[in-house]
Amino acid sequence: MAEPRLAARFWVDAYLARLRLLDIQAFVVAHGDDGAGAVLVKLSTLDGRARAYHRGWDSAGARIWVVLAEGAEPEVDAALTRQRRMDPDLWVIEVEDRAGRHLLDQPGLI
């Protein structure tokens, strides 16, 4: 049986609310399709470095967050720009946290 899929906007709103509860700054950088847009999450550690995540699948077929790009923040931004060119329905959420917290490993966010 297929896993139910949340509307992208609902997931983004819930994610931003969870981050706010822990005083983690986050912003919608690119607003994708409310219903079916994929979501990328960029984590900036505010030291010139960043990492971007996208949803993928592990070898057992479970959903996981996978690193799309990491390194100097301008390089990660360039990777996100390329992804947006290929998929204009894509959401991009930017999380800013010096400790590197993104919460993507928390239950309900995968």
C-alpha cells in the first residue's frame, strides 16, 4: 500500500513551525507548487558553509533526507539555482543555525 503524501505547503508550514519552537531561524526562499512541489532544505551554519538536502529513498525503500550539495555557501546556492531551473515547482527552505540543527531526522519530517 502506498504511503500517503502530504501536500507540500502543509509539510512546509509544519516544518517551519517545528523550527520556530526551537528558535531556529528558517525562511521560504522559493515558494513551489502548494500541492505537489518537491522540497529542498538548505542549512547554513553562518560560517560560510552550507548543506542542501532533498528527499530520497534508502535501499529498503524508506524515505530519507539525502545531501544534494555541501561546501562553501555560494556553491550550495548555485546547486539550488540549477535545481530550480529544472523544476520551477520546487520549494527551497533556508535554515540558519550555527549548531547545524535542521530537524530533518525527527519523526514526522521524513
